[in-house]
Amino acid sequence: MQAHEHEHESSGAHELSVAIVGGLHADARKATVARLLADVPGSVVLHHDLATAAAGTVVRTVSDATGILSTGEAPLVNDCACCALREDLVPELRRLADAGLTRLAVVELWDSVEPKAMAEVVTAGGLTVTGVITAVDPALLLPYLGNGDDLAEGGLAAAATDQRTVADTFARQLEYATVLALVDSPEADDEDRELLAQLHPTARQVPVTGGHPGDLAGPADASGRQPAPLSALACAAVAGFDVEAAAAAQHPACALLPAEADAHGVSTLVWHRRRPFHPERLYEALEDLTCAAARSRGRFWLADHPDTLLHWDAAGGALCVESAGPWLASLPDAAWDMVEPVRRAAAALDWHPEHGDCCQHLVFTSPGLDRDGLEQLLESCLLTDAEYAGGRTAWKRLPPAFDTLLEV
């Protein structure tokens, strides 16, 4: 009896691999999903269409390589389509797992849905995310990063209260995934490919079409014959994914930011300093700094909020500035035990004897980047020697130019 129970348990959720495929490049996303269905025997795709939310429901479809297997509807939760998706996703995946017929469930996200939230929902539901893939058409990379339109203007908002833009949504989709599935785009050039490489240098890039086979074999058939190895894309979908590590890599305190680079007309400037910004001078320079690069991000230190780690996140000519909590240097020793180990490790690698982890660490990536001009502008926003010498008591009395942005 125990053996049978164990056998039943192992045929359930533990054997189901869940790969999340997202991205605003809809054609590239659909091509990626189609390739996975064709490559992995026993795979299905689960998709929630949020475009039907105006009618009060989200339409769910389950398909395999031959076509649609089933459809259903999930009612809106608190008038929120994305909330309906969260509520419906795990039960549907569990149903697939319990049926024991599916080896790989591909969750194809609707256009503007971000993979981080969905990966965390799936994992919290007791299922195993084995891959997070963002599908990319390299020729569309710069146009999307430069698109400051609200998602709502293009019918891409996930809720009535959704205030995200095309650029910032695409940037997060791109940078969270550990795998980028690239469609063959005749319009793409070396600059496009270099921009992609500099924006997310640690991602594994996999072609949707062609590419070398991977080294992972598909499941044996009824006669025990072993099929040909899976494609590189299919291997990437089941290679494994660490949700906690992915979240840490996006946190401003310990983010895996790009390194210095300069090739094919694309540059990445890493700017690191140990002196706080003057709030007024930085505020006056925000527009020029935000528009200086296709993408910029990192953490910064503001003189009148010296204990607060601030997050810089810019794309499409728009900047989001928000508090990410205290610098570790401002915490009492007793509070350190409550800090995530990855955060403590990141701080230790960049610890200053006087200021601890307080610093400026901003990264700007763009074609045609004016590195010298950008550095000069950033330097001009720092405290002068005289201002710096005043110390924290004087710093806190500086004009609070950022209080409105930070909603202090």
C-alpha cells in the first residue's frame, strides 16, 4: 500500500515542470510557445487572456501542439484581471499535475503581465518553476525601451488602476528572466544585439528557431525507446529556476547590475561614488539624467535622507524613484539578523569604513551614450567639499526637493 501511495504522489505535482514565457513582443512570445509545444512531448500551454476583462471575466485556454484542449472563464477578483489570473493559475496547474499526463506546462503570460509575480505565485502554490523565459525580437528592443506611453493607451493595462508604461514593464520582463528567447529578425543589427547583451549580460540567449540540440532527452515512449535530445530552448525551459535568487537580483540593494561595456555603438556606464547627492541639484538634473540613456537603474544616496536607500529605475524617458528601506549602515547591530543573507553579503562586498553600504551605484545603458557629459552632470549633483564637511546634521537641513516624489 505504501509503495502505491508513493507512486501516486510522485506522479502528481512533483513531476510537472512549469515554464513561464512572457514578454510584450507578442509574436516572439507565441513563436517561443509554439516551439516548446513542438519540441517537448506531452507539453501543454496555459494562457489567460486579460483582453476580455472589460466583459467581467478572464478567458483561460489550455492547448497542445494540435490545438485547444479546453477553455474556461475566471471571474474578475475585485475588478482586477491580474488578480483573477493569480487566483485561477495554481488550481489549473494542479489539475494538470494530478492528471499525470503533462510533463511540461508552459504558462504563456498575457502581454503586460510580469513574470516575477507569476513565478512567485506558482512557487507559493507548491509547484516547481523550472524556467522563466522572456521572448524578444531584437529589432523591437529599442522602440519598446523608448516607449513612455501608458499601457492603458494601448489596451495593455492589467487593471483599471494600472499606471505602468510600456518601457518600464518591458524592462522588468527582460531583466527578471534568466533566459531570453530570440526570434530571427532580419531587421535586427549588431547594435540591437549588443544593447540586449549589455542590458542583461547574465541571461542565457537561446534562438527560437534552429539552434543546437540540448543534452536533455525527452521521456521514453511506451516501448522504452529514447527520443532525440530536446532543443536548446526546451532544455532552458526545464533547466531550473530559483525564485528567491531572482527576486534578490532585482532588489536595488543587491541587484546584479550590468558592468562597464562599450561596443557596436552601445555603452554602459557604471557610476559609483561615496558622497551623497545634493537634493536640489539632483532634482533639477532629473530630466537630463533620465533622458541620457535608454535604460538606467541602481541605488542612490540623498543627503537630506542619509539613512534611506533610494531606488533609481528609468526607461522610456520616465523615472521612478522610491525608498527601498534603510541602508544597513543605519541599522543597529541587533537588526542585522533580520536582514536577508544575500543583502548582508552584497553590503559586505561594498562596505566602506566610514559610510558602510551608503553609496551611489547607478548604471546607464544606451546607444550613443555621452559618457563624459553624463559623468560631469552626475558629479555636479554631489555635495561640494564644504557641504560634505557639514556632516549629517547639516545635510538633513538641506531643501527637501524629493519629498513629493517620495511621498514623505
